[in-house]
Amino acid sequence: MIEQYLLDQLKATPIEGVAERLGLRVERHKALCPFHDDSRPSLTFNTYKNRYCCYVCGHRGGVLDLIQQTMGIGFLEAVRWLDGDWRLELRKPVVKEKKEYPPDLEWLKTLVQPRILNDEAKRFLFDERHIDPRVADWCGLSSIAWPCPCWRYGKPFYDAPSLLIPYYDIDGRLMSVQSRYLGKEDKPRFRFPRGSNCHIYGLQILRTLKQDEELWITEGCSDCWAILSAQKKAIAIPSATLLKEKDIEPLKGLNLHMAPDNDEPGQRLFLTLRERLPQIVHHQLPSGCKDFGEYYAKSFINN
């Protein structure tokens, strides 16, 4: 059994931080609701009560409810997911637990090695965001037009159409693959296979850094591609709270720069990163640009 005081700690985890980890963009305590076709943010967060509510479709609840409903998993799976993220020591049940397998890397390689970009992926990358095709190729981006089953678990996992985003370690070894849903149905935007443990995107670029060369930190993969397209070297760190010491170690002493998103979560991410990496240099985006990806796209069009 899980001790109640530890369960209470999990339920007290800041709900907006959990929502961001689940792929929701939270601005002014609101986000697009993942439970219905939402074009204007209707999912509202009450940080005082640490709860969420959509006044359109009626979904509501606390931290664990949000994880369960967004990921489509059970209560214990949600507890383990959050426990792993925030490193709380929970006493596991005495009964034998189901083994948590790492991602099936051999299967994932078969998805991303062809590096095929379908029309939806090309439209998202090149028409909307003006990403340099050479960057897409270097990052190993691929796509799927049909839902893909993971044979280890015997059921569909990746929704379609989706962009497939490989995560590599510093030495270029595949760690996992994140999907970015490009369709219009009511489905989670981002998904990782079970067992994934990826906190930094683009680590392989560290091997190419010259002494004192600038390394830019972004909040998401698409901003990272934009900076790479602008011929700067970059990585993405979606959440500073999830970084472990082994993640921070390779970044110490590097010439770090960041133009955080023009919103509260973006500024909060920068401040949290600066506490652990005090050398990071802040750059302010122009007014009217929510993130570097939008700034780059506007600059591309103007030029």
C-alpha cells in the first residue's frame, strides 16, 4: 500500500508543471483542452486548489486525474509515472509488480531510420515553421501516416498523422522516440513510449561544440530546430525540475544562451535553469513573438 502522506505529496505536485510535462502549453493558467476539439484554451487550472476543470466538456480533477485521463492509464501507473518524475520515495506494494520494460529500441529504429516525411510533416516543418530541411535530416525526423503498434506490448501506441522525434544521447545512440501529433482529433499532442527517460533533446550536438562556442537552450524541440536553422547550436530542455545531476553535468562550464518563451512558464524555466547553470545568458525576444520558433518564422518571411 502507498502511505497516505506520500500520496498527499504526489497530489500536491504543482498541477501546471505536470500539465506542461504532459505536453500542454499553459498560459495564464489555461491550456487547450486535450479531451475535446479545443481551438480556444478552455482547460483552466486553479493553482490554489491544485485542480483543473474544462468548462466546455466537463473534465475536472486533480493531478493524478489529469495524468490518468491524458495518458489513458490507471491509478497506480499514474502514481509511478509521477513518482519517477519527482523522485519521491514511495513504498511499493508487497505484491509482485509488473516489470517496466525500457523502450523497444530495435522497433523504434525501424520507424525512424527511413526518415520519411509525409505531407502533414512537411507542411508543419517547412511551410508553417520554415525549418531548414538539412536540420530535419540531421535530427533524424520522420513521420507516420497510420497508427503504429509497438510489438512488445501488442497494441497501437503512436497516433497518426504524427511527426516522430528521435532522442539521442551524447554519443548519438537512440534513447527513445517522441511523437508529435499533427492531426485535428482530440488526442494527446506528445507521446513517449513507456520506460522512456529523456530530459534533454539534441544531446548529440555537444560532440560538435568548439571551445567557448555558444550553445542555446530552448523549451521545446520545434524551437530547437528553429535555432539550428538559424545556424546556431541548440538543445531543448522542456522542464528544469526533471533534470538530474547527471543531466546537468555535461552543461557545466559551457557558453550557454537562452531566449525564453514570452510567457510565465518560459521565464520560470529560465530562472530555474539559472539556479543550476548560473552562466546562462538571457536574451529577450521581441514583443509579439511568443517563442523563438515564431520569431524565426517571421524573420524568414520578412527576408
